[in-house]
Amino acid sequence: MNSAEWISRNVSHWIPTSDSWRKLTRVSGKPVLAVVASASAATVIAQAKSQKPPVAAQRPTSQRLAATLRRGEEVMSPRQLRNTLTQLRSILDERVSEVEGGRRAAEFAAWYARAALAQRRDCWRLMSEQFAPDPAQVTDAHAQYASARGTAQAGATEVALRQALESPRARLLQRFAAFDCGVRFLVDLRAQLLLEAPDDACLLALDGELEALFATWFDVAFLELRRISWDSPASLLEKLIQYEAVHDIRGWSDLKNRLDSDRRCYGFFHPRLPDEPLIFVEVALLDALPQTIAPLLDESGAAADIHKAQCAIFYSISNTQRGLHGVSFGDSLIKQVVETLKQEFAQLKVFATLSPTPGFRHWLGQHALRMLERLDDKTRAALAAELSKSDLSQGDLLAAAERAAQLDEKSAVRHWLLQCAAHYLGHELRHGRPVDPVARFHLGNGARIERINWGGDFSDKGLHQSYGMMVNYLYDPKLLDRHRTQFANGKMALSSQVRGLKF
């Protein structure tokens, strides 16, 4: 009996009963790989939101594997859990080739694509808890490494320690990557894991292993920068609409406007996910630094003359894969796009963004009193006069901020909000880095805060995020390294205009 026949005979006993499981080579009438491929990130997340399974008990899998009966709301019985562990171990079996291991992984992935969320949780726990490095081997290898320091054997003991620390879990996951849709399967697996159990300590090992593997597999050296245009395949254009995270694309005419002659869109692609942009950036070619987003999103607006363009404005950057959280593409994407644009348009002088400040309003709601206490007597008096209050409170200022769209240029409340935004973006830090995620991203890439734009986005979303303010982050190729060094030392790069808004 060969291995394929053996698996065929026994697989039904390994896996918990599922109506979607069919023969090894076909699931619901489709080839195994087609079933796995159909479990896209969007499908995974939609399923997670629609299913409401009971949460499995937190009993360690080691206890459940040794038990006879399931407890409480545990979805898999001990026998089913043992059978599933047997199949996972068969994927990892060192006696079989990578090809055979990948085939077994594809079979497991086909079942997993149809499994209930509670069953998937048990699979995550098995992967996380049952495929760790051997503690005794790690302890012994570490002791030998420590004792060999400074000797001729130091290199060999270091290699041995590295091998001891390599977990069977990593080798198991690599076997999943061996079949055609395996990388897609693992990215979607982590996407659902992060959505459903982001703080589950029992799954930290699995999550960390996946993130480490993805950091290597999706290194920018293996990515391809492609321009996405109106002539790109419709299936790819649909993904832009689906994944846009900053300014929702309202339909095909909106998308066509963003891909017009005065626009550019670029994305990073991986060879194992050839039709899936991992991250993409939308660029507007303009003759001046923009202050508001509305003209860029106006479908009826005429295209700008690209031959007169002086500025390349990055107005939207969207990561598309939740499962690749923690793997950084943005810095390299912007650098490569800048170089690509400079080759096409030699006249471009300014590379900047028009960016939201998504955390500002929430932050100010918590710290308005502290910002009020920083005011000098003259500014406090101007605010009191505008609000007809003899004794200002944080509630008065926050209530006035609700009328942001009606505040004129001379308004003391408007100036106070701009001061607060400048402090929030350039001085409010956590662990030495800006609390605002967009500022953290751009400043960490070497940009500087060039200008805070009042009324940059008075849409409902813009008002909800930042009272309508937007920010220009300037990318000066000559100063990127200097700004990154400053950022590493906890000092943010600010223009003189932004520094002038300090309290």
C-alpha cells in the first residue's frame, strides 16, 4: 500500500466530521486547490463575522489530548483532536519529500477551508502548542554555546543553538507553502487569527512564527512594483475598490478618475500572489501642494496638465492583507515610486502626501484639559471672548470644536485646534514614537510635517477623525536619512510653519 492509498483510507478518521469533506482530490466537486484558493481573505473575514460558534475552553491541548471526553464547549473531542494532530504530524514527517508533504498540506487545507470557526480555533491551538522547540534540546544547546564562547567551538555551538531553537512549527508551515495556494492559505489563516483571537496568549507562538516567516517570504527584494492603470484587468481594478482604506472608492467612475492621465497608481506584488496587490499607493500630479482632498476626489474635475506638474502627491496608501500585519512595505514602496516618477517626469520637484490624522479627535477628547492648561493668558482671554465664557472649560472648547466647518480664519478656537494638532502630531509620543499611526509611518520613513491644513476634509469621516484637518508630509530625498536619524532619537522633523504653532 503506497502513502496516497494509506492517507485515502485513513483521512476520514483523522478529521472531524464535515459535510464539505469529499475525496482527497475533490471537494464539493472542485479540485482541492480550487477549494483552498476560494478561501480568500475577504471570504475568511466574512465567515468570521457571520459565524458565532461557542468559544472553546482554554484547557491546554496537552490536557485535552490525554483526556477521554470533551469538556464544556470544546468543539473537538479528544479523539478528534488526536486524529487532527496525527494529520498535522504526517505533513511534517521527515521521511516524506517536500512534494508529498505539500500534497498532504493541501488536503488538510481543503478541509480547513470548509471547517467551522470553532474547529479552526482548535487547529490553531494544536499548531501553536504542539509544535514548539524541544526545551531539553534548547537548554543543552544553550549551555554548550555559553561554555564555548571565546573558543574555536563557538561557531559550531552557535549553529547547534540555532537548530535547537528552530521549531517544528516553522517547518510545518513551510510545508503548507509548498503547494500552489499554500501562501494564500497561510496569509488568510493569520488574517482570521488576528481578527478572532488577537490577544489570545495561547496563540502567540503561532502568530509570531507566521509573522517571522512572512517577513522573509515578503521581503521587498522578492516583490515586483507594477503600475495599475485603467487598462489593467477588471479583476485587479475590483480589488482596488475592495481594498481602498483611506478614501472609499464609490464606483467605477470614481476609480476611473483616480486612474486618469494626471494620476498614477502603483502596487507591490508577490510571485505567489500574482494578481493580488499587497499594498498600493495613489498619486496625483499637480502644480502645487494641495490643501484639501475634495478636488482630488472630484469625478467631474478636469485632468491636470501633467507636463506642468511640479508635485507628486501621495493621497492614499492602502495595505490589503490583514494577514501580513507587521510586515512593512510602505517605506520601500514610496521610495521606489519616487524613483519611478522621477524617471517619467523629470520636472517634478516636490514629493509629498495629503494625509488624514485618524487619531486626533479621540486623543483631544482625552487631553483637552491638559491642552487648555498650556494656554497663555492672552490666548485664554481670546477663547473666552469668542465663546462668551468667563471661565473656560474643556467641555466648552470641545463643544465649539464640533462647529469646525463654520469657524473662520480669525477664530481663536480654530487656532487652538491647529495648535493642538501640531502638538499631537509632533510632540505627543508613546515609547519615543508619535501616537498618531499615519505620522508614525511617514516620519519613520524620513518625511517631515510640512503643513497642517484646516478644512482639508470636511466630510463626515474627516470631521469624525480630526475636525476636518489634513497634513502634508514632505519627502525630501536629500533629507530622508537625517530625518530618520532624528526620528530614531525621538525628535520629529517639523517645518517652521508647524513649529510656529507650538503653545
